[in-house]
Amino acid sequence: MVEIDRLSFLYEHKNVIDNLTFTVLERDFVGLIGPNGAGKTTLLRLLVGLLKPTSGDIRLFGQSISKFQDWDRIGYVPQKNAFNPLFPATVREIVESGLYGRKRLYRKLGASDRRKIDDALDVMRIADLAGRRIGQLSGGQQQRAFLARALVNSPQLLILDEPTVGIDAETQQGFFQLIRHMHEHHHITFLMVSHDMEMMEAYLGSEPVQSAGKLKFYVKHTHAPEDCGETNLSHSIERPGGMREMMEVT
Ligand SMILES: Nc1ncnc2c1ncn2[C@@H]1O[C@H](COP(=O)(O)OP(=O)(O)OP(=O)(O)O)[C@@H](O)[C@H]1O
């Protein structure tokens, strides 16, 4: 799903990513850990095309990132401090903006688009907050809104940058349960940066599968059952009971 091949990245003259090779398989859960300044956010920004490699290549779904267009297959939730809480958008508008894609700034929404937005709001249990300004919500509610935005296109790969920073322990636990459920039952592939070693170890084991500089990669591989035809969230949502199943864990 993601092949990182001898990737290097320099900010001005500072080498942040140095000759990194790493592969994410379909339905893996990859946890990325490292101290402040290790290059975690930089790596995620390279993977979603917001930064360009200095050298090396990234292949997404088998295609070089320089040609890759199919961004709907990837959901990205940036770090919380990447967002200005004074931005005057409602939760619904935030989720809706996930549908626009990279080229079209605005397009008229059809009934199926509205349904996708409603589904994503329901799955994250924030339908009642749809009309509220994002800046007026708690940290946990804001995270749910941004996760709903990332889910609105039923991505196959979710990339999350420290999704639980600033959230209380109980909400954090609920959030992990939810993404774990999405990984195990809805077959979404995850790449997540976190400082929460406890959660990482509980789900991904105590040994990193790879270290690169100060970055450590923890991985849980999942093997699809042979009869498994579903690979994304929309299939699960459309299936009767799928939504309820999703909500039971929140
Ligand atoms: N826009 C930028 N211009 C120059 N240097 C930058 C820029 N953004 C980040 N850096 C530097 O690149 C290095 C890696 O930063 P990055 O944000 O990727 O680290 P991180 O591992 O995500 O850290 P944290 O855990 O604090 O979020 C740091 O030394 C940082 O100062």
C-alpha cells in the first residue's frame, strides 16, 4: 500500500529523513514513535504529498507519488496544532471539506455526498454537533470531527498525526478502541504517530520492527480471512447493521 524507497528529506540544510526504506502492507497497523523533532510529521507530510522528497521515492497503491492522483483513498488527520480554532467553520462544513478533493475547491453536493457526510458524522457520534462551530468544541470532539472528515471518502489508508494529544485519558481510550475496531473489522490500514507507548505496546507489541535514526516503527500485520470481500468503510456502513456495529464501540 505504501512503499518508501531510500527516502531522504532536507529542510534547508538539515537532514530530517535519511535514506529511509519501509513498506506498509494492506491492513497493517503501523505505529510511528520518536522524540520531538525526529521527523515524524515530516514523514507523514511527505506521504500525503504536502512535501516533496529530496531524493528517493514513495509509491502509493503501486504508483509513484509524483503521478498519484487518487487521494480519496487516503485520509489524513494532521496534528491538532495545524488547525486554527478560530476558523469559523461548522463541524458539518469541516467534514464536507473532506469531499472536495485536492483540485476542486468547491463543488455542488449531491444526495450521495450528503449521505456520506451524515454517515461519517454518525460513525463518529457527532451528528448532534454538526451545526456547531469547530472552535467551540472540546479537544476530543474536535478530533472526532477531523476523523470524520478523513473518513468521508471511505479511505483505505488512514494517516493520523498524534490524534489524542490534549485529550483526557478516558476519551483517549475510547478513541483507540474506535480506531482498533476500524482496523480489525473495517479493514482500514493505519499509519499513526503517537507518543502513547502504552497503547502502542498493548496493540502492536513491545518491539519495533524497524528503527531508522530516531524513528521507530511498530507494526501489527493483519491477514484477511479468505471470504473477506469488504475493504472499506462505505461497504460496512451500507450493510444493514454496519453503522450500529461501528457505533457500539464508541
Ligand atoms: N517548515 C520547516 N522548516 C525548517 N525546519 C523544519 C520545518 N518543519 C520542521 N522542521 C524541523 O524538522 C525536524 C523534524 O520536525 P517534525 O515536525 O517532522 O518532527 P516530529 O518528530 O513530528 O516532532 P514532534 O514530536 O515535536 O511533533 C525538526 O528539527 C524541525 O525543527
